[in-house]
Amino acid sequence: MAKREAVTYSTESAFHALGLPDADDLVLRAELMRKIGEIVSARGLTQTQAGALMRMDQPRVSALVKGRIGKFSTDRLLQALSDLGQDVEVRITPARTGKGRLRVAA
């Protein structure tokens, strides 16, 4: 007989659900990486072409599009977006609750 396991549903990110201390930063980097992947795909760029624009070698672009989040800082991802011709704007506003949040609005 198959063993039944309890399933917990959450509206939080997987990083938050796992209780990772840097979950907000991981979500931010994941969203930035997703946006970079969308831009590269929409332009029909090869990884080599994208790397030339973002000043990365092809293996690094491969890691980026595969979501290897630990290999990229927020700063480097913001620079890559700028290199791809995107305006990047940081806006700071008071939080509605005690702790603020990090997010990408595109």
C-alpha cells in the first residue's frame, strides 16, 4: 500500500516556504534572471551573442539562463540588464507593514 504524505500549500515563494534567511534576495535574483532570459529569447540571441552584450562568456550565460542563482549577485544581474539596453530603476517607498519587500516590476 502506498504511503500518504501530507502536502502543504503556500502562496509564498519556494525560498520563503523553505525558510531560507536570504529568501527575499533569492526571489529578487530569480526574477532578474527570468527577465534577462526573456530578453535574450525575444531577441533571438545565441548565448555567445548575449554574452558579448553582457560582457560574459558563453558558459556564464548558460548558467544564467539555466537559473544557477548562486553564481550571480544582484548587482551583476542589474548590470546585465543595463548592458542589454534596459533602464533599471530602483525605487524606495515606505513599507505597508513592518518589513519591506524586494520585487521586480517590469
